[in-house]
Amino acid sequence: MTLVIALREAHRALASIDRRELAIACAIVALSLAFRVTWGVYADREPQGLNDPVLYDMSAHLIAEGKGYTRFTGEPYAYYPVGYPATLGALYWVIDHTPIPDDDVLAGKMMNAVLGAATTLLVYLLGRRLFGHGIGAVAAFTHAAFPSQVFYTGTILSEPLFTFLLMLSLTFLVWEPPEPGRTPWLRLGVAGLLLGGATLTRAITLLFPFVLFAGWWVAHRRPKAAALHAGIVMAGVLAFAIPWSIRNTLAFDTPIMISTNAGDDLCIGHNEAATGAFILHGPCFDKYDYANTPPQEIEVARNRDGLREAVKFALTHPVDELDLIWRKAYYLLAVDSDGLYATESYFHDPFIPNNLQVPLGYWANLWYFTIAVWALLSLPLLFLGRDARKATLAIAMLYVLAIPLAFFGDPRFHFPAVPAMCIAASVGMVAVWRASKRWQSTAVAATPSWLRRGDLEPAGAAGG
């Protein structure tokens, strides 16, 4: 039902665009898809080592084989949120039961390519809806050619799926301006369900409805309406989160929400050895001995012990906690070439030649920092005029960037904020370009006609 409504709204949105604008949008989306397909084919390699891509791929194959979200031993598994492994597993199942060539990893990367191009389309539609065709087109092109957004196509990671679901949810949230006294139940409900799907992919959006409530309250000064609207969105999120949490609780005989990796992620960012970045040493990994613990119980124990270690450190080291926030922000935002290393299974499969990787890395960081600076400078424009829709887009971007500060910093975590960043940056870039055009027009109009013609002096001046 949600998919049908989403497709119907997308058709209406595209139908409202004139032919010239539609041609431009289609060309940009086609370019986005071409970039991603090309990189995905180039990076058609099995993930290597012991890392997220490998574990996602293993879980997806088990799901495709009908074994559910389990370990190879058949025991229940819940370390990662189930959304991406389940989606990938469904794709693998289709490949296994149809004449489609059995290249599961390539199919997963082509799925990433389609999701990335669809996100480019959403960037255009949102930018056009909120700011006009020019800004929508610039934002869409910026996203289509964004190097790191392309590089992650070549990975078996959840970022493309999560980002698409988040942007589609935002599209439903901000497409129509809120009408006083009227609750858009269906639109908010669909946005909530899409946000619920995103939450089962990466749990960071679980609390986003509370942020929406605060933003809507400030924007409209109507706390009851804001609470009702945010409540509808939260209901959609819980429609996914509660059933899966019940499954986890029954499977592990202890309360577990979305996944069991929260303890590890919190502990990595809150312990005596924490640097603000992802590390695999220190109290989180050296202090506890799980050698004689059954695999299924290790998940629960690590989650519990990691949470306890993180809370204990945070309460006893408040000064260190403040310092760690800046360190996490640095590791979150400092570079944007990490997609290249993710494509190479984090140094376990170095196949990109150095004479290609180095310039691509420089280009990725240059593109990222240029857009990031423009987005930062343009951010106030999204909060002007009490337009809750533009503010919601900005709040979503800031929320996605703020959540990792509670855990640890990694460049991969800013990936979902990039589409909104492209829209924000385009607002400023187009505004400056339009202002420069107006200034040039004004300057030309104020210039005497004889000077515009190139005469050295006014007519008749020589005989004066």
C-alpha cells in the first residue's frame, strides 16, 4: 500500500513538471544512474575480510535460503538492524529463482545504483518543490556527480538504501505545506512507515519524530497539532520497530529493541581508550572474556556490557566526554574519500590502482568540502520566513550529522546527510549567481549609452 501511494505521488509530481524541466531532470537522473552503474560494474568483487560488507552478504544469503535472520549454526541473529540484510536477501532470492545471471554481489551493487539514482530524483523533486526548478536541477546534478555517493555503489553496505528511504520519507513530510486545523493523516502515515523502514535499516531515525514535534511546535505555536502530527509519524515507525523488537526479545529471552550492536557502538565512543574514531581495542574488547559463552548469548552480553561501560565512563569523565565530542565531529566530517576504501573491503581487497585512487580521493574531498561550505553558509536561508517545510529539511540534515556524536565518528556516517546538503548548498549558489546577474544588469543599465557603445567621450564633447 505504501509503495502504491509513493508511486502515485511520484507520478503526480513528475506530471506537474513542464517538458523542458522534465527533460533536464531525466537527463540528470540518467547521468546519476550511469555514474553508479559504471562504478558498480568496475567494483564487481566479493567483499573480503571480516567487516560489515562481508557480514551483510552472509546474512542476506541465509535469508535467501529460507533460514531467516540467523547464524550459520541456525541460532537467531540481531547484531545489525534487519532492514538491509532482508532487502538484500530478497534480491538474492529473486536471482536464485529466476533466469537472471547468478552474480549476487553485482546485483546488490546494481540495487545500490538504482537507489542512488532514485535519491537524485528525490533531490530534484524536493529542491524544485521548495525552491524552484533552478535550485532543484543544481542540487540534483550536485548529488548525481557527488563522488562519495557514487563510490558507495560499489559496496555491500546499507547507506544507499537508508538514504533513499529517509529522503522519500522527507518528501512526503514536506511536499505540502501544513494546513491549520487539518491533519494530513495519509501523508504523515506513509512518511512514518517509510521512516520505520529506514529505522530497521539504521536505527538512528528512531527518535526523529520527537525532533519533528519540537520543530513543528516552534514553527506553528500549536503544541497539540504538533504532537498529533509527530504521533502519526511515530506510529508508522513503531509499526516496524515493535514487531521486530518482539521477535528479538522472544529469540534472545531478554528485551532487545532494533539490534544488539548499540552496546558496542556506544562503548567504542565512551571509554578510557576512546579516540572519537572507530577502534577495535580498549576496554570494550579487552576487558571482558566471552570465550566460554555460547554465540547467541555473546550478542546479549556484549550489548549489555558495552552499554554499562559507556554509561560508567560518561558519568565519571565529563571533561573527557566534552573533548570526545570534538574528536568525533572531526572523524565524522574530516574526509569524504572513504568510499574508495569501503569499495576495497577496507584494505582487504586493494584493486584500485594508485594512479586512479589518489586523484579520485582528492576529487572526492574537493567536491565534498565545496558543497559542505556552501551548505553551511546557506543553512540560515532554510530557517528564514517560518517555512516549516524548509526548516524540516535542514533539521533532518543536522539530526543525521548529530546522532553519530553519541557513538563515534566515521566519514561513512555523514553519507545520509549529503542529499539535503546538496539542496542547501544549491540554495546559496543559485542565490549568489542570481544576485550577480542582477548586479550586472543594474550596472549595465546605469552605464551611459555612449560608454556602452565603446565611444571614448560623449557625442559633441569634442566641439565644446
